Amino acid sequence: MSGNAYQDDRGNKDASITNPSGVGTMQPAEGLDNSTTPAEGAPYLIGEAMTGGYGKGADILHDCTIAVEKGQIAVIVGPNGAGKSTAMKAVFGMLNLRQGRVVLDGEDITHLTPQARVAKGMGFVPQTSNIFTSMTVEENLEMGAFIRHDDFRGTMEQVYELFPILREKRYQAAGELSGGQRQQVAVGRALMTQPKLLMLDEPTAGVSPIVMDELFDRIIEVARTGISILMVEQNARQALEIADKGYVMVQGRNAYTDTGKALLADPEVRKSFLGG
């Protein structure tokens, strides 16, 4: 139990993607778990004191720190242009840090490529261009298993149980799906890599409130399997309601950091970023 009543009441607790121990069956592919033992008390993932930008351009992040514990949901919110997606990309290795480091499960991965980070257990779902539109739903999921050397049919079955509509449409071209269904394909494909950390950049962008709630329910279920979730969200209030940890960013810096519940109750946060 997270202690968040809103979160604890949501999601399908009987889904086979979860189990009573709280550690999911979506484990790292064989031969890819090369992590070291994390330091006692250290978060599962931390992008620590990150400063950097794109290429030789000006810094976008300024001493920014983002962390998430095992099996928890961390949400990054803030105004447009605050550097939220940039912080996510920095954690994933898509820009060079001029200062700071990224540590996953006790291992410093600051200088690893994004591809190498996937092999270490990171899954990343970008906001746009996150599916192969001309391929079927099932082919998209198969593409997600590109690093696997084992039988991935069990993981695909788990994805279909998490997102039943994908089973129904598994032979349909992904480009013909609705926006919410496309997002399910994108998340499902990332889960096919059996990540230990799933990163989602604006997963509910452009979808209806009902679809947003459904996606958040599924995200909660994934976290209950023991997978850590790091998410950037424009729908700040709804995202913080399901968050174990929240980060409010302003101009590339940490403005507020606390539990999701505490940030929702903070008068300054509510006034400045949540509409009062």
C-alpha cells in the first residue's frame, strides 16, 4: 500500500501482470542484469545535480535532481518550457551532462548510450513518434522484444492482459488506432523489454479524460509489479494524485520536491501550478 488512498483504490489488483509479493514477472532479459548492489538508502534511480543542454547550446537543466524508488511512481510537472522532458532525456542519455550523474540500481550509467541503458533495464516512451504506424499492434510488440534472446510470448500475453483492447486489435495497423490505443501500444512495446524502470513522456497528451484515467490505472498496475515509473505529465493535478514522489520544475531547476499528496496540499504549488 502506498498510503495514497486515491492510488490504492485504483487499478485491477487481480491482473496477472502483478503478484502478491509486489515484484512482477517482467524481469530483465537473461544476461542483461549487470547492476551492482545499490548503496544502502540510495534511490533506485537518481539523476543527480544534472546540468546540461543539447549539443553546444545553452544549459537547459541547472543542478536538477530527479529520483525514484523501486516500484514507485515519480512525476515531473511544471509550466511549459520548464525542462521537464529535457530532464527525462538526460536520465535516458539523450543529451550530454556537463555536470552531475545518473545512477541506476547502484551503477553509474552517466556515460552509457541510450541503447546501453535499455540493456540495463530502462524503458522509454517518448511523447510523439512512439509507434510504427504501418506495422500491426502485434508487430509493434515484437519490435519491443528486440533485445530479448528468450521466448517473449509470456510477456506479450501479460501486455494483452494489461491492455485487452490490444489483443482485440493485434492484427490491425497501429496507425489506425485512436490516440489512447496508440499510447497503450507504445507502453506495451516498452514493457516487452522487461524494464526495471519505465519512463513516460506525456503519456496522456491529447487523450480524453476517460482515457487518461484508464492509462493512469494501467500505470499504477505496472508499478505494483515492482517496476519503477518516471513520468513527465502536463496534467499535473491528476498525475500528482497517483505519484509517490513529485517534482515541480521551473526554468530547468527543482522548485518543489515532495510526495504527490504533499504537493497537492501545498498552497504555493496549488496557486502557481495547479490553478488554485
